[in-house]
Amino acid sequence: MDGVSVSFDGFKALNNLSLYVVAGELRAIIGPNGAGKTTMMDVITGKTRPDSGQLFFNGSVDLTKLDEAAIANLGIGRKFQKPTVFESQSVLDNLDLALKGNRRVFAGLFARLGKAQLERIDEVLERIALTDFRGQRAGNLSHGQKQWLEIGMLLMQDPELLLVDEPAAGMTDAETEKTAVMLQEIARSHSVVVVEHDMEFIRALDCHVTVLHEGSVLAEGSLDSLQNNRDVIEVYLGR
Ligand code: ADP
């Protein structure tokens, strides 16, 4: 993102924001309420158009020229904070439905699952720690498991970049820890950008962290370096 600005009624939600994420990176974005985190995600996915600035994906595609569907088709997937799984369907069927939404799979909605698809689903089930729950109704899963299922549904669509909004919100400590490991694993083969408030979770992610404040980057670095950064302390503690 290069010099991206977005205003709402004259208020700058993003103010000349420049941010660079390397392919295959796991990056955490933090910042106080109103810092512009959600607007940043909205701009990347094409939900909100920037007033100025440029956004490049894979070095060359300018996302500001594309609409939401075209951006999703490029391989940018987003998971919102609240899990939105099909509660009355099984875990397996949720993943199957997501696979049928995959831009590279042209199977009809009612096509039977082939061997290759089942293998793909098994692989994702393992990644999201739901192998033993494949036949369960999604509605019966815990909140944390629903979040994982939704991450799995995103993976079924083969995104290159995953944007994940507060995955640890409402999770137990054990689920939070497991989610951090899961995202680290996913980042071995994908780029992952996580917006999060939970500092324990950020610590467990053990990745490069960007602090947003008033629509711009305030600081970047390891969580340890940021916790000793005066600007960051001031923004978080109001001192
Ligand atoms: P964060 O996700 O970091 O809490 P947001 O991106 O949601 O921050 O918001 C940044 C600022 O922009 C906030 O002050 C918010 O009130 C404002 N804002 C966001 N979306 C809109 C909108 N659609 N209309 C007006 N103001 C908005």
C-alpha cells in the first residue's frame, strides 16, 4: 500500500498509509480503536475505494482499479471477526460448499465429491484441527472451532493472501494458543495479515507487528521492540 488515504465526511480514516507485506509473510496489525484497521482491510478487498494512493498485489496488479469480486478472484480472502458458517450443515459440507466457491474449481453445486476433493478437504480438516468433527453439525462446534472452520473455508478457496480479523476474540486461552500455531502453519504456504487486539495472541504469533494510529503507521517491529517504543506506549496508555 503506497500513500493510501480514505476520508469519511472529511475525517481521514486512512492518512497516507504505506505498508509493505512480503509474500509468504505472517504480519500482525494492531492499533487502538479507530486507528483505521478495518478501513485498511476494506481498502485491500475493494469494499472501500481509496481517495488516493496505490495498492499493489504480487508487485504489479493495482487493486484500486479492480472491484471486490475481481480482487477476491486474484486470491485475496478475508475472514471477518464473527464466524459465519452454515450452522445446520456438517463441517464436511461447509468445506465442500467453500470448495465449490473456489475460482479454480468448476464443479457444479450438486456434484458429488471426488477423491481429489476429499483429499483436499482432509488436508484442510487436519490444518484446522477438526478431523474428528467432520460429521458434526457446524452449529454444535465451540466458538473457537467455528472460527477454525471459517479459516478452513477460506483455505478451500486457495487464497494467496488471507486477511484475518480478530480471530482470537472470544476464544479460550487454549483455543487462542492453538489458533496462533495454526496461522503460523498456514503462513508457511500463504501470506497472512492478522488484525488483533489480544497481545498474548500477538506474542504467540511471534511475527512482525505494525502499529496503526490515526490512519498511518506509527511503528513497526517485533512486539518486544514495540513495547519499549515511547510513541506506542503513549498511544496505548494515553501518557
Ligand atoms: P479500527 O478498525 O482500527 O477500529 P476503523 O477503520 O473502523 O478503525 O475506523 C477508523 C475511523 O474511521 C474511525 O474514526 C471510524 O469512526 C471512521 N469510520 C470508519 N468507517 C466509517 C464510515 N463508513 N463512515 C464514517 N466514518 C467511518
